[in-house]
Amino acid sequence: MTASRVLRGEGGYSEETRVKVMEQVDILGYLPNRLATVFAGDQSSTFIGVSIPDLGNEVFAQVLEGIDRKLGTFGYQSVLGLTQHTQKEEENWIRTVLSWQPAGLILTGRYHSPRATEMLRNAGIPVVEIWDLNAAPLDMSVGINHFDSGFDMGRYLTSLGYKNLGYVGTSHDTANAATERLNGFCKAVEGAGGAVVKQLCLHDTATYYPGFYGTEQLLGSARDIECIFFQNDAMAFGGLQYCAGKGLSVPQDIGIAGWGDLPIASVMTQRLTSCHVSHLKLGQKAAEMMMGRLTDEPVPTCTDIGFRLIPGSTVRNAKA
Amino acid sequence: MTASRVLRGEGGYSEETRVKVMEQVDILGYLPNRLATVFAGDQSSTFIGVSIPDLGNEVFAQVLEGIDRKLGTFGYQSVLGLTQHTQKEEENWIRTVLSWQPAGLILTGRYHSPRATEMLRNAGIPVVEIWDLNAAPLDMSVGINHFDSGFDMGRYLTSLGYKNLGYVGTSHDTANAATERLNGFCKAVEGAGGAVVKQLCLHDTATYYPGFYGTEQLLGSARDIECIFFQNDAMAFGGLQYCAGKGLSVPQDIGIAGWGDLPIASVMTQRLTSCHVSHLKLGQKAAEMMMGRLTDEPVPTCTDIGFRLIPGSTVRNAKA
DNA sequence: AAGGCATAAGTTACCCGTAACGTAAAATGG
DNA sequence: CCATTTTACGTTACGGGTAACTTATGCCTT
């Protein structure tokens, strides 16, 4: 008991005793068992469960980095869960991670299985849903309005005179954010009298290759496409490479727009038209909201991190 | 106690009792507290601490993905630690994560602080050191020989006739792998009668921007450089963009070589000269070795995952 | 019907750190 | 110098799950 007091610096011991305890700590290489503390219910753990669809997507890697760095400054740890974009994986992971008594959970996306939702409610711990902005979150939410970002891109591209637009993306069970962007995009384009031809590479991950082959397929079936909006920048790069390989000049022969504004996009000589989202900041904000809740500070239930359209030079000039 | 038996399917209960227990589990939304099990020492946890320098580097994100996916198939979870390439951060993280009684640890790099090493030895749990191949690991190791990969690149580039070579990289306390590649590179180049001019962007992360500006600085101070070897592909892309912006043709005016073979490198029209390492496989192998040790299977202490030089088209042709 | 033996279910103790409470000695006060 | 307070340290109990052990019940055997 006295040793416990010394180790927690709680006071109520003499300097002489403190030294003796610390000596033994050194000799024994003693490390406290935090499991016992949490188990006894004296305090909550410093685990935060963090579910991320996949890390192959640079964007999510950055979100995770933002989360873990910020949590780290508070002495908290991320327990990772890669859900592969499926609710079933997410549900299983939630069940497992909850049995470890985490202090809170940060989940990507707003759609969860009914059982998952029930477990989350029963757990009685803070939950932050990130990525999709969610006006009615389980607990807290931080993200952007994907529909709006797709809409803005559609409005921008049609304002440049494009009428025949293409979309290249993948489709997962819960890739709802991308689907919402597509919906917003279509609404804007159709509202401006244009049309969108969609090319979905199902069961693929949203990276370079599907961008490359998706573009090939799209242009093979619809030759009059003037400009393509991709699910994300990685796919857009794949599309750019396809065009370069086929001798198609961008933006003279075809326009290319991505989404997410990867770091590499800003260093390329030809600036990729995209939509910037501060992924690192999103992650940090999620961690901050979590920590705010855990320290009983007032926390907004819903935070819009915002986005910014990047005109770039891979679509035709506004004056054209 | 009977409930415990039912939940573990241990046997020694009647069907009637089983049904009654499961009913109550449903009604109460009961989730077992795994903390208690581990705490009691009846079994070890299913946590594996995983330390990664940073996730901004796509390469490490892939390693982590490989680790977590594989661990997931065994019902284990990753507890993440981003060490920012510093031993001090790693040491602090190790101390914290050990207090949570993990089943094992996977650490990036072979150099740890003395205290960290001591804690790792005392912990008595499996440890896999990844990234650098380590013939004398604390416990187990999986990675590649970075010196050799740098050496091979140096030999390849000099075999093409390059004499005046440049290197652009960053330098962190523990970016030892990159330093070893550089050492191997220099040895090969100097052995072939060439010379290497180094440009280190200290205190920067090894991404596009430093690659861009590092190239600018290097070429500003040493105009006769024929070919530049970069710390990694991301920096090489930055260098490529610098060259494109300055009207320097690659490989006619200058050669560019990266390291790591990012996915995007293989879809570019101009194939980046690089060195391929299967990062996902590295992560999976690390997780497999960990699981093998935890299930008392015989596990090799040291696994070389290998690398493959990618000639690419950003350096002059062998016939030139 | 008594003895032997599965099977089902209950009881006790333990894991480790700490809250709550107890106690002895030293310090303080009038 | 005795009463009161403070300081330093000790004791007990608890948390949830489970190993090890005990008890109760029903079944079969001879």
C-alpha cells in the first residue's frame, strides 16, 4: 500500500521510504499492472478503439496518424481495427474491443450493424463517428458533408462548360461517403443540363490500378466523355497515367478531377483538380472531442471539418 | 461459475441451463470482461503492441496493414504506437504498453534505448523487430538488408556509366535503415570509382516536399550530378517534379532512382527506378512469427523478406 | 437396497492495485 | 505534561472471471 502511494506520488510517506521503494522498483524492474487498476474500476483504461476501413488508402492512414498522435499527447493508446469496409468486420471488432474496456471508440462511417449499434449504446462510453458528417450521431461526429463536396465539384466542372461527364469509382458495402459524393455530383451535373456516365469497379480497392482500368473501360464504352471525376486522387492518378499512355492530353483532350488532395497532388507540375480535406486535422479533432468528453468538458456533438475545392490544371480553364 | 462454463463452452452443464444462461446474456447484453481473465493470469491478452515510426510514410502504413490484418485472423488486436523515429518516444510507449500486459510486441527498427531493451527483456513476452534485418535480435526479426539494397542500387547505377551521383534524404535519430542504404550505396559507388554528393534535409519527414527542395539544393550546389538516389520513392517523386518544372528531361538530363516501390510507381508511364520490398508481406510475416511463438511452434529467429531492384526508365538505358 | 460413479452445480481462493479505514508514533498546543 | 492533531504506514475488502475443490443429484451395478 505504501509502495502504491509512492508510485502514484499521492503523498503520506516519508522521503526515506520513497527512496527505499524506488530502489526496489529499480532492482525488480517493476512495472505496474494497469489492468488491475482498470479492473478494480478505480479508473477507466487509456485505450481508445479506432476503426479504419483500410490503410492502403493514404487518406485513412493520415486520419489514423492524426488520431494516434493526439491521443498520445494525452497518454492514451489506439487499439486498431481494420474493417475492410464491411459492417460485419466492424461488428466483430467492436465486440472484441469492448471486452477490453476501452475508454472510448472512434469509428469511421455512420452506418453500423444493428447489433453493433446496440453494443455501442450499452457500453456507455464516448463514441466519435468520423468521416461522414452525421447530424444525428450515436454520440459525437466529426467529418465533412460528402454530398456537398460532390455537388460543388459537379457545379464547378459544369461551370467550365463540361456536359458529358464520367465517374470512376469502386463500391463497397459501406463506402457510403463516396456514394454520397457521387450523388451530389450527379445532382449538380444533371441540374446544369449535363449527364454522368458511371463506371464502378466493384470489389476493388480504390487505388491506382482500378483508376487506370476503370478509365480504360469508361472511355471504351463512352468515347464522348469530356471530363472524369474519380472517387479519389489515387484513382485519378491511375486515370492520368492511362491518358498519358494513350496520348490523351489533359486537360486539352479530357479533364481529370480527383478527390482528397493527396500530398503528392500539390507537388506535381500539373496540379490535380481535387477537393482538399485536412485528414490529419480530422483525426486530431476526433481525438480532441474524445478527450474532451472523457474530461467532462462540453463538446459539440457534431463538427464540420470542411473542404476546399482545388481548381487545379487537369480540367479546362474557366475562360475556355 | 456455471455461466462462465457455458460461455466458454467448457462442458459440465445441462442443455436447459445453457439456454437459460444464453437468455440472460441476451437480455442483459452481457459482454465478458476480458480484463478480468487476463488479470487473473489465467491466460494472456490478445493485444500486440505495434510501434511504427509514422504513417505519413505509405510504406509503414502498408506494413501496419499487413500486421493488423494477419493478427486479426487470429483474433488479436494491434495497439498502435507512433514513435516519430525517436528512441525516447519508443521507450515511453513501451513502458505504457507493457503495463497493459500485451501478449507480444512488434517494433520497427533494431535500435532501442538501454531502458527499453531492459524492459523488453524483463517482460518475458515475444518481440519481433521488423524492417532492419537483425542477425542478433532481442527475440525475433524480419526485414531486409538495407545496406545490401543500397549497395545493389549503387552497383546498378554505376554499371550504367554514372560517375557523379547524388543522394537526397532526411535524417532522423533512428532512420538507421536509410542510413545503411546510403552507406551501402556509397560503398558500391566509390568501389566503382564514382562519387556521391549527399544532400540531407535534416528534421524533415521523408516525403514529396523535401524531395523537391532537396533536389533543388543538391543541383544548386553540385551541377554535374548525373543521377540522384533518393531515400524513398516519395522523395524521388518530389525530385521528378522538380526536374519536370525546371525542364530537365529524365533520364536524358538526369537520372532518378527511388526506394520502396510505391504502388503508384508501377502505374506511372515512366517507370520509376526503385527497389521493391513487399511491405504487406513483411507485416504479415511479422504477425505470423508472433503468432507462431505464442502457439509454441518453432519459429526462425531471423527472416529475410528480400528485395528486388526495379530498373525502371528514370535512369539511362544499360546500352547507353 | 447399499455402494460406486458419472454429471451438474455451487464454493472458495486468487490475480494486483487502491479506496476506505485503522493504528501507532511523532509533532503541536495550551 | 497531557490532550489533540498530524504524519506515516498497515489492514481489509473489492473488482470479474476461473482453477481447483466440494457438494448434491440421479443413475447404474450387484
